[in-house]
Amino acid sequence: MDIDVLKKALWNDLTPENLTEAGSFLYSHGREADALDIIRQVSCETTDVILLLAAYGVLVQHTAHHHLMMTILRKALLALPEVNDEHLMSVRYDIMLHLADQLMALGHYDESMGLYADILKASPQQNRLAVGEHLSACLLEAGRTEEAKTVLESWLADGPVSVPLYNNMGCALERLNRSEEAIAYYRKGVDLAPSHELISFGFGICLLKAGHFEEGFQRYALRSPFVINPSCWYVKDLYRLAPDVALEGKHILFYQEQGLGDTIQFIRFLPQILARGARVTLAAPSQLVRLLRQSFPEVDVRLSNEVEVEPQTQSQYHYGCPIADLPYICGMKTEADIPPFAPYMTVPEQDAALFARHVSERLEKEGRPTNGKRRLRVGLVWAGGKRFLARDVAADRRRSTNLQEMMAALAPAEVDFFSLQYGDPRQELAEGTPQPVYDLMDQVTDMADCAALMKTLDLVISVDTAPLHLAGALGIPVWLANRWDSCWRWGDEGTQSVWYPTLRIFRAHESSFVPVLNEMGEALRSLVASSS
């Protein structure tokens, strides 16, 4: 990809349409820095309102750069002519709404609420519905769910109603772990707009969280796949596999979608596809390729990036399918349809021995005993992976804590702590902890290595992210520090999981993780005492 050629073509014909196309193309091909350079340059150099709004549109679709979006919207407001024209006033209100959204996302609550109030006061009848939709959605993303519910109750009582209002009310109740109540609002929204993908997906998630797996997975499978490049040939051109297809002799390309944890959770159903006579190829990211190859040796596991650039191989496949569709394809109706559990991720003996040696050497270096009566070994993960889309960044903030908070709750304990943390949050180890946390992650290159390290541990304590799923799939005891608005797969309540029998769920009941981490610290010390 020649970025200079793309930029030159864009500057030669800088239109809102071309800017949107170029920005979306770069983001879908992992070139965020190049896309941001173009957006920044355009927004600095132009006073054209339509171009500024196109730049904002690219950002709001692909990123969580709220400061830049706020700056662009303020500039667009200043550039908008001050005339008493109905169309321009409508544009002004729309820009003000989006500016209020960005202010809320940045935590400028009072300024944001004031702007929503100004818009509503200026034209109550014209703007009421839009204000209710935007305000409730932004309160939800800011974690102010009870406030969002209060707003929605008022708007739905006084009318008019809309699909986004029903969707937001369903979302609010689901995040409050009242999924059965949420279902009624999602149904009303779906009745108004049966083909509306956003509310259909939210409805599916809510049904799954409430335990209605048959209808939930049917609706979940209606989504457009959440992949980096939706125009990829195997997403766009292959027939999508359906449950009623006869699989004998068929070649199926299953591909990575959503997070690594989703693949680890749902790949458990793959043997059922093989038992029906299908030939399977998996397109997986580099972090999972080796783990999947050693766990499913009868399957051809390929790098997603390699498969993506081979459109000429399309004729080899009869169907494509996101890995997350596997429960639906396998006809899951109740939790009894989940395959009986046995550890389904494999760690070769030589890998387990290598990491056992790494652990012993590190403990010996620290003067810790490695033979005889040793302390429990506990792995820690305190944050999820890096996200880019605004909705995903907000979700990551809700699911992640930090090392200082975690260790303040877990220590002191007569255990040896090991970091399983990946990505930027790993740097928090440099700040020091009240009890040593040993870091061997320099030896970990992918999830196969992470699995080998986990096999040396007695317990994993994690937030809701991929290593948690990996520990569950390996059958290792694992404790989840679950966010207050619990992901669908952990349900509304309870301490056990239908997906992983070795998982124990500790549920937060507020946005802070401190109370639930303190509960986990007490449980850890009790475990140590009972093991003595």
C-alpha cells in the first residue's frame, strides 16, 4: 500500500466522500496512524463544514479519539453561518448533539448536560427524540446506567418512542443484570424495525445472558461479522454456513471474529463439525495459531493474514463461518448442549517442562523454595487488550482494573504471584507492588506459551479477557473479577459458569473494582489457610 499515492489522489480531489472512503480504507487495513494524519491535516486546513463532519464521521466510526472529535465539532460550529435557516439550524442542533456526546465521553458531565438542555430548550418538539436517544446512549457508555434508565423511563412515558430508545432501555436493564426485564424492550424495538442490526444484536446478547440460548444464538448469528476488514473475500464472498447444511465432504473455512477469548470459548464445539464429516480450515491470528494447531492437529490452521491475501483459493471452500457461530451451527438450545467438559487446549510436554524450569529458576533467584512444601502459585491479569472503537474502549474501561488496585487487595498472601499480563498494562509492574509479582512474559510469544506458563500455576486471577478463557479451557482453577455490568456469558448472577467448571465468579456491584478485589483477597487468604 503506497500511502503517498493515496494521499496525493485524495488532495487532488478532496471531497467528503473521498475522505470517508480513504479513512475507512486505512482503518480497515490497520493503518490507524496514517488515517489520523490525514484527518488531522484536513481538519486543520479546512473550514468547510461538510468536510469537517466527514472527518468526524470517520473518527466516530473507527476510533475513541474524543478530544480530536470534540475539536473538530467545535470548529464546525464556528464555521456554520449564523443565519435563521431551518436546514442550517437542524445541522447546528445535530453538531451540538454530537459535541455533547463527546463531552460526556471525556467526563465533562456538567458541560455536556448543559448542552443537551440548551438543544432541548431551543426546540422542544423538534429535538426531544434526538436528545433522549443521544443522552441515554452517552450515559450508558459513561457507566451512568441508573441515570440512563431514569431518562429513558421519562422519554418512553411521554413519547414519542423510537427503536434507539427501546434499544437503550434494553441495554440499561441488561447492564443492570436485569436481563429478563430487558427482553420486553428489545422485543418492542425489533417489532418496530425487524432488520435493524444494532437492536437485533443487542437483543441476541440479552437473550443469551438470560439463558435463552436457542433464540439468543439464532439472533446472535444474524450479525455482520465483527472483523477488522469486512470486505475480506472470505467474509464477503463465501456462503455463510447455516445449521441445516449437510457437512459430509464439505470444506469449511472458520475464521477469527471478535476477541481471542471468543475463539477460545467457542472452538470447543469444533469436534462436532468434524464428526459430521466436514473438512475444516481455521483462519486465526498469530497469537492463536500454534495453540490451535497443537490442540486440533486434524485441522488445517492458517494465519488469517495469509488467507486474506489468497482470494484465488475461494473455490476450495464450500462455506465460510465466524468461529463464534459454532454454538448456533451445532444447534445449542440449552446449557445441556454444551459439549461435556474436558480440557480442550493442549500443551506439549516439552513446553510445559520448559516453563516449569523458567518458573523454578525465577523462584530460586528470589530465594523461594521450589521443592517439597511450596507456596501456591497464582497468575494475575488485571487489564484487557487494547481496543480502538469507541464502544470497545468504553467496555474495556469497565472490565479492566490496574495492578496497584489488584495487589492492594490480594497482598499480603503466602503465595507466589506471577504476571500473565500482556500489552501496555504490563508496564505497571515497574511501579512496584507491596509483594513481588514475578514477570516471565518476556518468554511468552503467543497463547501457546501462555498456556504452558499457566500449567505451572495453581490458580489464575483475572479480569474478563482472553487469558481467563484460556485458563478455563485448560481446566485450571480460575477466578474472575467480573465487572458490574457482567458480559452475557457470565449471566446476571451466580458464582459458577456453564462454560468452564473450574471458574469461580466474583461479581462487582459498582464501577470500582476495589470491593470485589478485597473479597477475592479474603478468599485467597482463606484458600492458603485451608491448603496449609
